Amino acid sequence: MLSSSDHFQYLTAARRRILDAVRGLTAEQYAQEFPFGLRSVRRTLLHMAGAEWFLMSQISGGPDGERPFSAQRVTDFAALESAWHAQEQRTIDLIQGERDWDRRIEFTVPTPGRRTFRVRASALQVFTQFSYHEVHHRSQVMAMLRQHGAPVETLDFLVLACEVLEDTRV
């Protein structure tokens, strides 16, 4: 059975491919507005990193301190990439430290429209939300990167997390 650590390892492998492509963008491309999603690569990546921090904080008992991925704190891509990479070990430690994935957690989720909602979920459901949330927004960034001429392809779990025995191109 796959563990949460296995899932996170896959997410970070896919994330690295996205960040590699974003590193090649100009500052203007990084901030360029699109008519979908969170409107820019910059805002979407900030949101993804912040959601990881927020959701994984819920598993550990709630956020501690200021949100580290605000637009005011993380002003360019290099700062985002560095801070997000530093957060990986925190997430790994939280995953490896969780002893009861069925444990119930209650917390309030703020949304961009100033709406909030209160949820009760298991630790595993919170981790699952983080995982699916990242995949959802990663797809939006992939669409933006394609518009910039920097497509990122083949981020499938089977390719990144499993042993590929043969890769035949037709």
C-alpha cells in the first residue's frame, strides 16, 4: 500500500519539473495574467505553496506564525522556489510523524472571496486535500506554461513514481 510519504515524493518530483520550466520564464511571463485559474503562474504557485503550509499545519495542530507564502514576503520566483524547497522537509517530518491518520481535525478554511468554512476531517483527508489541490493547480500552471511555449509533459504517477520498463515512441 502506498504511504503518504510515497504520494508526497511523487508530488515533489512533478513539482520540480514545473519549477524547472518556470525558472526559464522572464519576470513578465511569470506575472502575466491569464483568463483562468488564479490568473498567473506567480499567484498560482504562491497559492500552492501556501496551501501546503496551511493544510499540513492543520495536521500538526494549526498554523504557527505568519503565512510564509504571502506576495509581500515572497517577491520573486527565486525566493518562492527557495522557500518552497525549504518547506519540503517540514512536510516530510509532519507526514512521518503522524501516527493516527484517522485522527479527526477541525479547522476553519479561508477562501479568496473572504468566505470561510469550518471542516472536520481525518488527518488523511487533510493530506489528500493537499495532494489533490496541488495536482489541480499544477494543471493550471501547465496550461499557462504551454501558452508561454514552455510545455511540461508526462507528469503521470506511473512515469515518475514507478519503474518504467519500456518507453516506445511511435
